[in-house]
Amino acid sequence: MRTIEVSVYTAVRPTERVEKVVCAIEKIFPGLIMDIRTDRIDAYDGPTSLQTFHELLRRQQILDSARSVMLRGQVGDVFQFQLNKQAAFMGIVSFPPEEEPLGSLHVQITGGERVIDWLAPQTENGVPICEIELEELQGEKAKEAAGEKQAAGEEKNVL
């Protein structure tokens, strides 16, 4: 299993200012490393850039909706979803049902279902049943990576 990776990309339309699109990304995922072009922005980083997104899901009380969107977009260890660019500019998380006319923020997160459990845990009456700490999640990923390296080393010794 790989470590937790976050990537965000979006088109910059001719009617948009690049600075405002950058601001929209930074309000939801601060600290991303950005490749900024006149017509497109690609951004990426690790799990710490998810902290604000994690907090916004709780503040806006949209854990169930977020979990549903993330699980629907999961394929293997990766899940993806879209965010409304204009709402993000206001610091609000909004999941559009499809690509928007002005374009959406496309988010892809690698790390598996445990990352979804951390971002948007299952709830009962809107309250998380079990909260996972980011440090705990990162520790699990480090242990898994170490186990895979050890298994790969043992495989080499067998051959």
C-alpha cells in the first residue's frame, strides 16, 4: 500500500483569474505544491494538506454526504471526487453531481478506505461513531510500507 497522496487539478477558464482559482484550492487544501499555468492548475502533496478539508466536513456537518461521494469514487486504493470551484473560493465544500460549466476542482486521494474513514467516518445521528487521528493513520501507512519492503526483501532471498 502506498502512502497518502493528494492531487487536485482544474481548468482555468478564460473568464477566470488564475489567482482566484489558486485561492479556491488553498482554502480547502492549503499547502499543496502547485504547477500553475494560464489554462490549468495541478496541485499535489501529502496528508497534511487534507487537515482543513477534514475540519470543513465537520464544521459544515456533511460527513455522511462526503463519505458517500468518496466511497462512490473509490477504485482500489484511490478515490476521486469533484468540488464546486466557486464554493471552494468561499471556503465551503460542495460536491457537484457532475462537471460544472465553469469547471470543477478534481480531487484524487491515494490511501484507501482508511483515509475515507478519517476524513468522513461513519456517523450515528450525525455524530462520528469512531474518529481516527491523522497521526494514527500515518502510522498505519508506515507500518504497511515497512511490511511490504520486508516481504519484497524476503521474496528476493527466495529467488
